[in-house]
Amino acid sequence: MTHVASDPIVSFAGVSLGYGEFTVLEDVNIDVHPGQVVAMMGGSGSGKTTLLRATTGQLPARAGAVRVFGQDIAGLDEKGLRAARQRMGVLFQQGALFTDLSVFENVAFPLREHTCISEHQILERVLETLDRVGLRHAAHLGISEISGGMARRVALARAVVLEPELILYDEPFAGLDPISLGIIAQLIRRMTDALGCASILITHDVPESFAIVDQVFLIGQGQLIAQGTPDQLSASTDAYVHQFLEGEPDGPIAFHYPDTPAFEQWLAGKTRS
Ligand SMILES: Nc1ncnc2c1ncn2[C@@H]1O[C@H](COP(=O)(O)OP(=O)(O)OP(=O)(O)O)[C@@H](O)[C@H]1O
Ligand SMILES: [Mg+2]
């Protein structure tokens, strides 16, 4: 389901990102529209989580503009940023649940933090959201009593309980068995369609994500290398795209972290002492 006629929910225009002297990505142009599920793909260290941090306003762009909900994120004050973040649900890469809280209380947490709704409404909303991920009847369990795949579904429920307009998933499939992986992928698609929101999915998993996404953005070598529908990317003859999709060890994707002045300086210090 792709609605390209609408204004984008997220828009990167000529964006450069980095940390200190280290530039991760340059001149990135990406638009994500309501109703779309998009995949951000690329090798380890290519900058996928960095893109997510720029979207939430945690990392300022060095050049260009990141617009979220039509607003330049760099122009928002603390209050504006908080308001924008309330409209986003984030499933972090190391998305830990509160282990001392039950499944129910984990999902209730954002409602208690950000809304003034009654206990009765919280009960209804949380059970309804747990139902979406198939875990209504696990509400009473402790986090230590559920499996890894179930925990991922609880985290997913927690990320969507405020019915966000934008959901960011950082590697939601990592460490899941093929069945749980398929379930989570279908859930992401279904939840996006049900809420009419946009979803950005950071993943390495080609077949599962290609089955559910509208658009794929492939990053590497410090830039956006390719974008298109799963079919367009599958048909690409670009060497990088081909290597990534086929998971081939040889090709333009570097295995080694690049040499930097900071490393040489560190090594010089080591060899001097
Ligand atoms: N806080 C930070 N300070 C300095 N450098 C960082 C920081 N976070 C990430 N980096 C560097 O930025 C680059 C991109 O990192 P990022 O976490 O965005 O990669 P990624 O594509 O998400 O990788 P992975 O698939 O392994 O999660 C890496 O080279 C990393 O070393
Ligand atoms: Mg990452």
C-alpha cells in the first residue's frame, strides 16, 4: 500500500551525518510517506542506526535538512522535539523491556507517561494492543516468563500503544527463529496498515523484509547507494546491490572498518610506549 501523493512524514534532503571527525553518510535524500513500510538496509556500520538517530532528533544533521511531520527537526526547541517524539514509536536495537514489570505494565508504561487516561481505559487499550500482537492472554506474565520472540512482540506493542504516526524499528528480526521472524514481519505490515502510519524498518533480512515493504533504501560506502521497490532492487545489476542481496563475501562492500587519523594517532601512542 503506497500513498505517494501525500506529504512525506519523514524527509531527508541532502543530509550529512557523522560523529566528531568521522563522517558516516553524506548527501542522503529519502522520503517516507504515510502508509508506507520502508526498509533501510546496509552492511554493519554503514549508518542505519545513525539515520534513525537523525530521525528522532538525537543526532543533528551536519548539512541538509531532516524534516519530520513537516517540521525541520533542527528548528524544534525541547518542547517541540518532545511533541514530535510522542508521535513516533521506536523499537530500539537493544530494545530492553523493564524486567521488573509485567507484560501488561510494560505496554501500559507509555500511556501512564504521556496520557491522563483512566485505569479502565489503560486496561482496555493495553489489552487491545496486546491482542494485535497475539499476546492478550500473556498480559499477567513477568518478562522472565516469556520467550525472546514474545518479548519482541511485547516491545512492538509498547512501541505502538500510543498509535504513533511513525514507527521506527531497529533490527526487529535479530535473533528470531524463522517462524517468529515471519510473524513479526507480518505484524509490522498489518499494524502500519491498521494505523495508517509510516514504518521504517532497519534490517539485514532480505527475503522477509522484501515480502512486506513498499520501498527499500540501501546505504553503504558513506552514501545512499540504491532505492526502489523490492522488485526494482532485485532486478538491479549494480555490483553493490547484487552483493548485498546475495550475501556474497567478495565485492564492493568492505569488511574492514576504514582507517582514520584517530586510529593512526592511537596506534602511534601505543607503539611509542
Ligand atoms: N556514538 C558514536 N560515536 C562515534 N561513532 C559512532 C557512534 N555511533 C556509531 N558510530 C560509528 O558510526 C558508524 C555507523 O554506525 P551505525 O550504528 O549507524 O551502524 P549500523 O549500520 O546501524 O550498523 P549495525 O548493522 O552493526 O547496527 C560506525 O562506523 C560506528 O563506529
Ligand atoms: Mg545499527
